[in-house]
Amino acid sequence: MAMITSIFSSIPQHIVEDIMESLPVKAIVRFKSLSKHYFSYFTSSSFIFTHYLFSSLNPSLIIPLHCNPWLVNFNISNIKDKKKTTNLVIESPFPTSHQTRVVSCSFGLVCVSLTKFHTNVVVWNPATGQFRTLPESSIDIVEFLETRMIIKICLGFGFDRAFEDFKVVRIVYHLIETDSIDLNVQVEVFRRSTGTWRSIDLDSDGVTIGFDMEETKIRDRFPATVVNGVIYWNAIDNNPDWYEHFIVAFDISDETFRKIPLPQACENVSYWCILQWENSIATFVPQIEDQETVFDVWLMRNGSSSSDDDDDDGEGWIKVMSIGGFPDLTFPIMASNGYNHHIIVMKTKKKDKSSDLIMYDFKTKQSKNLRIEEAHNVYMAHQYVESLVSVYGEEGNEAHV
């Protein structure tokens, strides 16, 4: 370390900083001990954010690998190189089971649910190895489970850049017994800055915009999609007389919910999914053409609800392309056209029902099997970017973004 310090002292400071911003997290963690100056610099909000932006140019794919009913490891694949995929398997530093699932990734942090009803939740930074087990819910979930009053529990996770804080939102659907048995919905939010859960009053003005949460069923088969500080879920109206599909969006900063109508193309299909598409979201709507699956991609136009474009449905969505066709049963599970124009799909073979993760380049129409062992029945992959963001914020000599 003394030799490194001597070398750095002979190099202009701005060049040293440029070098540091491009280093992997493990190297930076080692360099923290060079001096008080570098420790302060590496733990500053500005450096952590700048380093994250640089790392974003080289994103990875993270998925849980269910090795057996009691063990889940995590596979991180560098997929920027179209010719070669590098897979890194990380052993979980916390207890796992067949119920373990990744909720979402944001700013280098991974939110992991360890149990079926999301009672045990962990926020983890794979690059630093740091993880944090969240405290018990402020809602009496255990009692609802014991009395079989739980209907479902949904989770969302994201980073709030406005307040430099990560948040986990938990939505609990349960029954209450008074003169009759009615459905009730409770919502709570965990903040890194406070270390506690806080209930959200859904009856307050402006908390839910354009819909009633108790009349809404969030479809949690697929995890939420997080883009620019907003969490998006597939949803359906609970009213049996009005079978309407739509999207529920939760703003992480102001902690409000709103309803987003789907493109008209989704009206007559039983399956569709939401994925990130650059700085917005897109719905992938399947069509069957010549016994092959083709996905129409509808992009949500931010701040616009109408257009003169022939492919605009008049509800703020515009059709940007069709992707396919896939001869086998195929589900899109991650999309990214920011750096190499590809989507990740899970392809289930008709013959033996086995599944593979395929990277499909929709510009060249070429596909590549990622060959990730034990990646079976994966319904969502998450884009992961390593970072120095701490799960504890400023505690433990760690700075937040």
C-alpha cells in the first residue's frame, strides 16, 4: 500500500480520481485504507454516485439459482459481451429456501424475500458483501397467517434519489371480520434512513390517484418493475363484473399510488408483462403468427397521452416494434435496448418442457443461450450494477448515495 500511495502522489489528482471511478468495488474497498483523504473521498455521496454511473456502462444479470429445496445461490452474468457470457455464482450470505426470490435491484442493492408471504426481507449489496435484515412488519402479519385471513402480500423496492434513501413497500391484502367478512388492504414503507416501517393511510387525500386499492388485485406472479423512482405492478380490478387490467404505479419519493391504463392491444390477451425499456416501461403483448410467438412492444410515452402516430393508441402508449418469432413457449423476463439492443427470454421447449435463458438481439435477430446451470423456471431476471451504496447509510463508516 505504501508503494501505491507513493505512485498516486506523483500523479495529478484529477487523473487519480478518473482512475478510481473506473475501478471495481472490491479494489476500491481495499484502497480505502490508503489515507484519511481517500477514505473520505471513497465514502462521499458524489464519488459513490459517479462510480455507479460508470459501472452502469457494464451491467449484469442477476437471478436466483435454486440448487435444492434448502439452498439458493445467486448467479451474476456479465452480458454486455455478445460473444461470451461470464457467469459468477455467489453463495448467499443469509439463510435461503425454495421460497427465496429477488424482489428488485436498485443502485447496486438487491432486495430479497426469504419467505412465501414476504415476512422476512433482506437488502443486500453483493459487491461489498453487506446485507441488512429488515425488522418485523408494523402490520400483524403473523396473526393474519395464524387465522388464515391473509389473501396475499406484495413487495416493491427502489432507491429514492430525491432523499438519498432506499425504500421497501409492503402491500398486505387480508380479511377482517365484523358483521361480515370484508377485504382490507394495509400498506407500509420501510426507509433506510429511519430503520423502521411506517404505515400509509390509503384514505388520505392524494395517496391513491384514480382507483381504489381495495378494489384492485395486484398480480404478483411477476415481480414489480422499477424505473426512475417508480415501482410498477400488473393489476386487475377485483370487481367480477368489470374485468379490467391496468398498471399500479408507486412513486417512491412522495409515496403515492396511481392507476395507469394499458394499451388497447392488451384488452383481449390473457398474458402480458411490463419490462423496463430505456428510461420508461413497455408492455410486451404476445401474438401467435404461423405457430410462432411474436411480441408487440408498446412503450409508455412519458408526459403524453395522445399522438398523431398511426401506432399510438391514444392512451399514452406507442408501438415501437414487434419481436419474434419464437417457435417454443417463450416469456420475456428482462429487456435492455440502451447498450446492446436485447431482451432476455425464458424459452420452454415443447418436447421435454425444459427451460433455457436466451439473449435475443432484436436488431440482428440473433439469439444466444446464456447456459446458466440450474436457471429453471425463472420468471424474472434483474439488471444489476455493482455499487458502493451501503445498506445502512452513514452508519458503520459507510456513506449513502
